[in-house]
Amino acid sequence: MRDPPRILVVDDNPMNVDILRTRLVSHGYDVVTAGDGEAAIAIARELRPDLILLDVMMPKKDGITVCRELKGDPELPFMPIILVTAKSDTKDVVNGLDAGADEYLTKPIDQPALVARVRSALRLKALHEEVQAQAEDLANWNQTLEQRVADQLAEIGRMARLKQFLAPQIAELVLSAGEDRVLASHRRDVSVVFCDLRGFTAFSEIAEPEEVMTVLREYYASLGTLIRRFEGTVEHFAGDGLLVLFNDPLPCPDPSVRAVRMAVAMRQSIGDLAVKWRKYGHELGFGVGIAYGYATLGCIGFEGRFQYSVTGTVANLAARLCNQAENGQILVDEKVAAAIEVLADTEPVDELALKGLHRPVQAFNVRALRD
């Protein structure tokens, strides 16, 4: 409501208009006037006053008709209407209230009654605007809340879908930092862990497909728990082969230490499973290769299917070391061995001539972790 409040006085009698204007202006109100019903409707729609003092008996359109039209117009804001009528015209009061009038005054108009009715109607106007503003705020808040809930549910659903194809760390980066950061090719020093089952090819040739799938489900369930515990990132898995990264996409201060700790835990876990598998006639072992060095990382693939990938000698070296590992062995390169020398008991193995590498590689077998 504006300050001072604007009041529209409507009466076909100029003397009554002058009296009402003088009394209201003396109390600080902004007063506009109209001499008939049609003019009152036009001024009300144009100026939208805070209050209307409306005479009942007028030419062209009487006050009851004006009141009904203004109150029935959904485009207009709430404007209190005080109906002004003669004492004897009680039917006018009833008809006016039925038409939507909010208050009434009887003629001749008493000044204290006029001021009291005006103040009461303006308080009603102020309360109505306050309630309307609160309702709008509440509607906006509800809409915002609904949108936030919808956005969060969509993000949760998207995260769940992403985590079925990407490592949790990469899925979270896609959602929080944007896809470009993950897709961009970059160089970083990483520890790469490659592991697979010994004897799996022979086992899969003679076992029933259902048995193979049961073994793989148990195998990956066991490894997955440990990968999450040590916060590794799965680069890919195929058949029984699994490649895990440390220090990318999320950096960590001790990638080789984490990689070895995880590998030792994996060896113990798969060893327990191997005991169970042997009861069913499945002779399976477990080997691991770990290497440390610089690699190129980023997403490769095609529209609709991308995969986070590591490229470089370090990944090939980890895979070749895994191929050379016997059941229960964790073979690491010289850099990893140096990083874990106070953590683990290792033993050197013969220099290995590995496919794709020009020089023999000195490898070490991780026997056990020290207390």
C-alpha cells in the first residue's frame, strides 16, 4: 500500500465530493474523485486506489453495479469499498454487501465515523497485502523446494547410473566439476595395479557358464569392497582381469603404499575364496602386478559410451608383471619397491624380459606387510 494511501471518492453530488475530499485530505490522504459509476470504474482500473468511497444512487451505473464489476475483475488487486447510502436504504446496504462491499457509511456522514471506517478499511487492505505477500513467498519457497528436491533426486539417479559405468570418484567429478575436467587428457604419475586369476582360462573351458559367472561374481564382490576401502579407481575390467589406479583422478600422497596394501588385502581375500572354490573342484589362484610412473589419462570412447582410461608404459608394465606372477605373488617394479621398503618385506626375482619392453625389468615379490 502506497504512502499516503490513495482514496477514490465517488458521488454524483459535487458538494458531497467536496466535503469528503476536505475531510480526508485533512487527515493526510491522497484523494481522487469521480462523478458517476462509469468514471469510477475507469479511474479504479487506471489508478488502482487503496480504498473506494462509493455512493449508491448515481447516474449511468449505480454503486451496487460498480461494486460488483470491480470486485468481479480478477485483474484488479484487492481494493476495499465503503458503500455510502442513506439511513433509510437498508436494502442498499444488504445489496452492496452481497455485491462485495467491505463496509458502509450512512448519510449524513459523521466525520469521526468516516475516519474510523477509512482507517479500518485501510488496515484490512494492509493485512490483505501482507497475507498475499506471505502466500506468494510461500508459493515461491514451495516451488524452489520442489525444484531443489527434483534436482537432488535427478542428481542421485544420475550418480547411481554413472557409478554403474564409472568409478565413484569419476562419477562425482562429472557431477560436481563438470564433464570437461574429467574428459580432458592429462599427464600424472600414478600407481597401476593389475590383477587376475591363475588358471581361469582352463577353468572357463571346462566349467559350466553358470559356474563361471558365480565365481566371477564372488571374485569381483570381494575385490570391489577392497577397492572402495582403499579409494582406488577402476580403469577397466574384462573377464577376470582388473586394472586399478591410484593418484588419479583424485590425488593421494602415497599411491604405491595404498596400492600394495590393497593388493595384500586382495591376496588374503581371494585366497579365502580359493579354499571354497577348491571344494567344488575349481583350481584357481591369484596374481598381481604393480608399477609406478607417468601416464596419460582421460576419457576415450564414442558418443554414448565413454571410458576413463590410462595409457602409457606404466600400465603395460603392471599388466606384464601380473602375467609373470605366480599364484599368491604380488610383483612390483623398482619404484614401488622403494616406496614400500619400510612397509613390506620384499624379495627380488630374476630380471624379467617382458613383452613390449626393450630392457629386462627388475621386479620384487611382496611377501608380507610389516606390523
